[in-house]
Amino acid sequence: MSRSQPSPQPDAAGRVYRRLWGYSAAYRGMWAAALVAMTVYAGSQTAFVYITKLITNQSFVDRDMEFVRWMPLLILGIFFVRGVADYVATYSMSWVGRQVIKRMREEVFGKFLALPTRFYDQSSSGALLSRLTFNIEQVAQAASQVLTTLFKDILTIIGLVAYMFWVSPRLSLFVLVVGPLIGVVIRNLSQRFRRYSTRIQNSMGDVTQAAEQVLEGHKVVKVFNGEAHEIAGFERVNENNRRLNMKLAGAKAASAPITQLVAAIGLSSVVFFATREDLSGGMNVGEFVSFIGAMLLIMAPLKRLTNINGPLQQGVAAGQSIFELLDAPGEDPGGDRRVARAVGHLEFRQVSFLYQAEKGQVLRGIDLVVAPGERLAIVGRSGSGKSTLVSLIPRFYDPTEGRVLLDGHDLREYRLDDLRRQVSLVSQDVKLFDDTIRANIAYGAMRDATEAEIEQAARAAHVLEFTQRFPDGLDTEVGDRGVTLSGGQRQRVAIARALLKNSPILILDEATSALDTESERHIQQALEALMANRTTLVIAHRLSTIENADRIVVMDHGRIVETGSHAELMARDGAYAALYRMQFAGDAAGAGR
Ligand SMILES: Nc1ncnc2c1ncn2[C@@H]1O[C@H](COP(=O)(O)OP(=O)(O)OP(=O)(O)O)[C@@H](O)[C@H]1O
Ligand SMILES: [Mg+2]
């Protein structure tokens, strides 16, 4: 949930492996191909060692001319088989790895959509995105590259060790004494890797987040001359990332030489042992050469096994952070009450709400009834809880105390998708998707809307007015790869979307930013069309909206402090009158409309 993850515990590592296995277990065919290929590969290594024995004894010692003629072909044949096996093994393991990546990305993306709003409040999108990209890619390294090496090399080692025992059990037993030494070194290094790689992942998230912040807020940075501050901040996380990476690089760089040194000590003692006939029990030249050959061939896979620990542990750390996300509880799906179209009667009963216990209550004891078709304006100072109040209706959050009822039933009784079908939302800052204007209007469940329905919504929301000037009309692309719409134009698209949805409840969070009179007039007309015949809760910043409302509630510090019509509230000369003089009087003076 948060970006700081604990470093993986050994039993946690086991859990991650088992779960990763769960992702790839379905691809039995590819696994089988890989296993067969790896077995063949390992066998070819042992066969090669055996051939060295034959070559030494028959070609050089016995001078067997028949064998000498066939020997080159034999060598070529072995390498050909080995090459094909290597290719098949690497390819099929990569295939499984890419499948795992794809499936995990699907699941993580699906989870992004299923998480409760609170989750997004508590985690940065940079950290979440790096799970989808960076962490999943690392898991794939564990799934394909690591397993390829692991299986193939272990099989190779088994084959070669078997050969060694066949040639000289005594000498082989001696070699086994050297083994644990290498094991200790490997263990030591692997623990270091694990520590660093978790921290590197976290610091990578910091880097992404720092960059994302300036990308999104570049205008603020420029206008407030925040460049130096941002650069200094970035330098900190960037340097931290470099430092951690260098520690990992240091551990990695030391790993190979140390392992080789240990192996060299082993090799020299084995040669000493083997050349003492009284100790080794006697070997012929071919046996000795092939035995040493087998030992040398074992060193490479052993070295790879020690190096594999880095990506392997990175994979575990990455896997853990992904599974932590996947295991985070999703949204409460609600009860099983179905509703096709609600009447639109809303009631808040003694509703209190807090985002975080430390920050205190944001809504306190709200009692409010909104009749079907009523147009309710909510006003109040910034931070008084207006947006929070309306966000309870589509259940972005649930009240911490009290209940919200739709048509007499607690919102939690309804199936969540049914409930949300009853609610349209036009927010302060409209985010359009990278798609055509038409697709943005007929978004989500409305993508099957007919041409005529979409056009009608677009006309009523005054969208056609500006799309007519585009050569592609409603099919103009917007977003990153398309045209940039103004705030007012985007809002009209959002209004068209809400019109098309035609839900019984409408929530409007009016933009505080002043629009020019022309757009304002268009938007006002579009909104009038939208608000007709539905229960509307509008967080009002425009005088015109307030004046047209059936009722106004005034919020302050999470409470409803006044309720009534504009005239009633002005007559009372309380909080509303004060707010009106502060916020809207200028509006009224300038409003010659
Ligand atoms: N996601 C959140 N997590 C934690 N606290 C929040 C969150 N959203 C809002 N708050 C806090 O809750 C309080 C009410 O915020 P809210 O957004 O409801 O105010 P508002 O009346 O809509 O203000 P504005 O008119 O500026 O939009 C504020 O103190 C705010 O800091
Ligand atoms: Mg708000």
C-alpha cells in the first residue's frame, strides 16, 4: 500500500515462488519442451566430457585410427545437439516468462480499476505505475532467465557429478568437501542482494514520482521559479538511487571473483589429490583429463548459480510488492438489491465522515433530504466538506457514521454497479481519455449508444458548436495525441456524457475558475438541459446556479449551518449572507446578463 516495503522474509520468498509458479503452471507444453531441451543440453555436457576421455585414451594413447576419423563428426554432432537444445530451452522459457508478464499486467491493471478511492489517496501514481512496468519486468527475469539457468545448470551439474562419481568416487567425495565452502559464499552474497534490491525498487519509485510531479505541474514550477528547488529535490532521490545501485553493483562485481577464487582453491587441491595414486585409487590419463574437464565445466554453471541470486531475489522483492497490491482489498461490491432506475430520493442520516483518524472529522452529523427532481445548491468555504459530501453518493467513500439512503434504502444494500448507474458526475476538472470526442461522450456502459443519441447529447451540451469547426467533427481525437480542448470545452463534453447517461441523480462540482461570458452562457444552457427532471446536487460557484436552485445548503467545517432559498437566507443575514457578499456579490455586480 505504501511505498516502503519490508524486505522479504525467507518464508515470504517461498510464498512468492509458489505464487509465481501458479502463473506459469498452465503452460505445461512449453514447460515440457523446456525441460526436455534442458535435459538434452545437460546430457550433451556429460557426453562431451565422456568423449574427452575417449579422445585422450583412444586417439593419443591407443592410436585407434578408426576412432580418429570419426572424432571430428562426433564433436560437431554433440555441439549441434547442444545448440538446438539451448535454443529451444531459452525460447520456451522466455515464452512462459512473457506470458506470466502479460497475465500479471492484466491482473494489476484490473486491480487498479477495482481499488477503493482511499487506496489512491494513500499511494502515489508513480509508485503504482512502477509496479505495473518495472516490478513486473523484474518478476519475469525470475520466471524466464533465472529458471532457464537454474534448471539447465542444475541438470548439467547433476550429469557431471554423476560422471565424476562413475570415474572416481573417492576423488568425488573429496570434491564434495570443497562444495560447502562455495555454498557459504553464495548465501552470504544472496542476503546482500535481497536487501539492496528492495531498497532500489523503492528509490526507483521516488525517482519516477519526482519526475512525474514536475511533468504534471510544470506550469506551476515555471511561474513560481521552482526549478532550483525541484532540481535539488530530484538530485537527492537520484543520488540515493545511484548509491543503492552501486552497492548492488559492488556486491555483484565481488560475487564472480570471490566464487572463482574459492573454486580455484578447490581445483588445486583436487589436482594435488588426484595425482597422489595412494589417495585417489589410481586413474588412467583419459579418466584424469575428463574428471578435471567435468570439474571445469561445473564451475561455469556454479558461477551462474551464484550470479542468478541477484535477479532471483530482485524477482522475489518485486513479486512481493505486486502481490501486496493484488491482495489489497478491492471495493465493497455492495449488497444484492437491484435497481433499474431509481426515483432519486436521497437522504443523509446523521452522516459523519473522516479520511484519516489523525485529521479529524470532515463531515459531522449531516442530516439532509433531497426530493426527487429537486435542484439543491451546496455552498460553503473551501475545505468545508462539499466535495466530500457528494462523493458519498456514488460510494467513493462510505460514511464512518450514519447512513446515506437512496429511495429509502441504504446505499450499501445496492449492487455497486447498479448504484453507480443512477449517478452522473461532472467534476471541476474534466479529464478526457485519449480517444475521439464521440468515444468520450459515449464512454463506458454507454458505448452502444446510437449515432442519433450521441449527436443529440452533443447538441444539447453545445459540443457540436465547436466540433463543427474541426474537419473530423465528433471523431476528432483529443488528449495526448489529438487536439487540446479548453477547460470549458472539456466541461461541455462531460456534460454531454452526463446527458447521454440520463441518470436520475446528477452531481455537479462547478469549476471555480471564471470562464468567459460566452462559454459561461453556453455551459449554463447545457447545464439547464442537463439538470431538468433529475435530482441534482450542485456545488455552486456561480450566482446563476444558486439563483436557479430550489434550495441552498450552506456548509461550514463539515456541518450544514443553514438551509433555505436565496431570499430566505439573505433575510436571515447569517453565514450565507456573509458568504454571498464575499463570493458572489462581485458576480452580481458584473452580471449584466
Ligand atoms: N482524499 C482526501 N484525503 C484526506 N483528506 C481530504 C481528502 N479530500 C479532502 N480532504 C480534506 O477534507 C476536508 C474537506 O475537503 P473537501 O474537498 O470536501 O472540501 P470542499 O468543500 O469541496 O472544498 P473546495 O471548495 O475547495 O473544493 C478538507 O480539510 C480536505 O483537506
Ligand atoms: Mg471541492
